[in-house]
Amino acid sequence: MDQYKLKNKKRIEECVDILRPQIEYVASWLYDHPETALQEYKGAEMFTDIMEGQGFIVTRKLEGMDTAWKAVRTNGTKGPKIAFLAEFDALAGCGHI
């Protein structure tokens, strides 16, 4: 692995370690508060609040969907670009609800 990739990998690992308690909280919260497809109002609110707290600019009700959103943050550098897609709706009839 070249030095640039190694440096960025280390930086990402450090950020994940710092955010680990929050990541674990979110995972537990989602498990304890299941919401079915297109009804993830509390989950969307939790995620957007977290993203705003981390300095992201949040757009809610994306494309006319009440539970869709995006969060963008730029830092003015050529650092790594990261995309995150979460499908966290509970499945009725599969033990989630």
C-alpha cells in the first residue's frame, strides 16, 4: 500500500475509534426502535441530528420523501471522499417487529 493510502487508512481508523461509542449507540438504538420502510421518522431525525452535530449541512425530506436526507461537509482539501448509505428499516414478519 502506498504511503498516501496508508496515511488515509490510518486517519480513517483513528476517526472510527473516536466515534466508536456513538456508532455503537446508533446500532443499539436502531435495534431497540424498529421502524418499517418509509416510516423511519425517528431514525432519520436521530441521524440528521448527529450529522449536524458533526458539522454537516443537512438537507431533509430529500426528493419529496419525508425520511430521505443527505448530509454534506467540505473541508477545502483533496482528502478522501466518503459516501454512506444506510438501509435501516425494520422488516415486518422477520422478527424485527
